[in-house]
Amino acid sequence: MAEIKLINVSKKYKEDVVVDDLNVTIRDGSFTVLVGPSGCGKSTTLRMIAGLEQQSGGEIWIGNECVNDTPPGKRNIAMVFQNYALYPTMTVRGNIEFGLINKKIPKTEREQLIEEISEIVGLTEYLDKKPQQLSGGQRQRVALARAMVKKPKVFILDEPLSNLDAKLRGQMRTELIQLHEKLGTTFVYVTHDQVEAMSMGDEIIILNKGKIQQMDIPMKVYHDPNNIFTAEFIGTPAMNIFEYEKVMQRIPQVEKDVSFVGFRPEHAILHFSEKVEEINKLTLPSEILTMETLGAETIYTVKNFAGKMNIKSFQTPVEKGKKAIVSIPYEKLYFFDREGVRIRHASIKKASPAVIGGV
Ligand SMILES: Nc1ncnc2c1ncn2[C@@H]1O[C@H](COP(=O)(O)OP(=O)(O)OP(=O)(O)O)[C@@H](O)[C@H]1O
Ligand SMILES: [Mg+2]
């Protein structure tokens, strides 16, 4: 078990800065997810923690030790990758045992470890099979077992589920969460899938262009984003964001330097009546463009003078082209400055009751 600390860590390839001055403490025993778009520096960060890549600057600490000069084999970290790289000619047992033989662990102890770990990951009955006789999920479990027998202080996993189909991926997510609970070891997990990040992590680090955008618990990242990048990256459909200028007539006196306004698709209400009695709500006369029915709920795309936006609603679908008023309570609006940084305390002077018509 160990805490991981990155202090001013950066990575350059020639002149390209791919990881830019990271300062992070990954809590001992946490399931921390590193998420961000392709190319943002996630794998590079993991590889630096594991020692497979030398950082260009800064310090990496694992537990009480600065590991800048510690080779990968001595860092007590186990890695699991997207392609699990199993030895095809060896059995499951052979694959799990390989690292232990290398570490000169005596045979009786090896056998005991293999038994114990394969029980945990549900591989006991597959120990004598070869990798090609296993399903994708079972192979992934072998890769996990191989990492686990080393009893590492830290697990780092780089998109380990991306080769699996949607159903199996869902199942393996749950298994990994349970595995983490059972082991209590620090997990650092990389994905570009925000749904995976939200459902698995107890801490999420959002990375963009090598820089941390936010580090928080999932609900905080969703409800309290630091900036437009995080607000749009987390959540499906994404938060609707538009220029403040377009709606300023309808939001009385915001007392800060606001450039952009946003709201989550589920926080808006669609009204199909002629007039809407609204107090302290932003109301936008709109037209329905498209509808995507997801069973219980429908995602509407609407158009209005502020732009196109998505609304998530339990209302039954209507015909395209229908007029509707979109209303969003003022307290559900998010405000951002010109750079996209969240303005948390932009207070709105509340309006007096009004009837707004105009469908
Ligand atoms: N050996 C290398 N030489 C030069 N540039 C590299 C090297 N390795 C990675 N990069 C660059 O560093 C950036 C970050 O790469 P990295 O693999 O960390 O991204 P990632 O966030 O893991 O992306 P993905 O989600 O696609 O796996 C990319 O722009 C990539 O092109
Ligand atoms: Mg990667």
C-alpha cells in the first residue's frame, strides 16, 4: 500500500511538452482514474510512475521514497495494459507463475500464491488452459492475476478493458471495483471513457493537453466543474454552453465578468404550452430539431436564439419542428469567464414574478 506523489512532473519529447507540471497526490488505497481525450498524456503519466519512461523534470514519490532513480523492477508496481501480452504457449498457471520463478520464489510458496490469486479472480478451473482457449474477459483476469501475485504496492492499469465488448466491459468494471475493495491497494486506472471514470473512480483526475483540469470525487466533477473543459467532458449529452451575450436580456444582472453560460441537459424543462409562468428561470423559446428515445427518457435537440442545445426529458416524444419553451432555473446555470474558467459565485439579482410568452 502506498501513496503516490507527483511534484512538478513534466515530460517533453524534443520541444513537445506532453505532460506539463503535474502536481498530484494519489491517496493510499484509492481507486484513482486518470481520464482525458486521446493524446492528453495519460499513458505517459502512468509510464513515468512505473519507471518505464524517465520524466523530463520533477519528482515522483511512492510511499516514503523518491523513485526518480529507481528502476521499474524495484518500484513495487504492477501494470496491466490494454493488450494483456500473455505468453501464448504457456498455460494460465505458467503465465501467472512466470514472474514468481523470475523472483526465485520457492515452489510451494508459488503454488500457494497461484491458488489464492486464481480463486480471487475466478480462474481456478482454467489454470491448465492456454490463453487462446479463453474468452477476452478470462484473458484479462489472467493479466490481473499475473500482476497480483507480485503483491505490489500499487496497481496501474492502462485502458485494460478497451478490448472487451460492452457487456463484458460492464461486468469487468464491477469485478475490478470489487477486487480493489478486497485488496485495498492503490489503483491508478487510465481510460478515455468518462462513463468508466465516473462509475469506477473514487477520485478522478481530468487531464487535457498534459495539464490537470480538475481532481475530485466523481459527483463533484459532475456538479461542480472547474472549467468548460471538465463541464463538457463529463456527462452525456454534454453540458450545453452558449455565449452569455445571447441571453443576458433574460438573466438579470450577473455580478461578475461572465462570458459563457451553461446548463446540464437534465436541468431544463420543455413546455409545450403557449405561455409559461416563470419565476427566476431562464426561458428560451425554441424549436424541436431531433429526438432520440432511450426508453424511459428522450434526448431532444432544440434550436433557439442562443444556439442548439440538448434537453433530457421524461416527456413523451413530440413531432419534429414543434415549438416549445425551454426553461432552466437560475440556480442550475453555470457561469464561465472568457478563458472558460468557472465563476462560482456569480450572483444573479433575482427577477420578480413574470409571465413570459412567445412560443
Ligand atoms: N515516444 C514518443 N515520442 C514522441 N512523442 C510521443 C511519444 N510517446 C507519446 N508521445 C506523444 O505524447 C502525447 C501523449 O501521449 P500518451 O500516449 O500519453 O496519450 P494518451 O493520453 O495515453 O492517449 P490515448 O488515449 O490515445 O492512449 C501524444 O501527443 C503522443 O503523440
Ligand atoms: Mg494511452
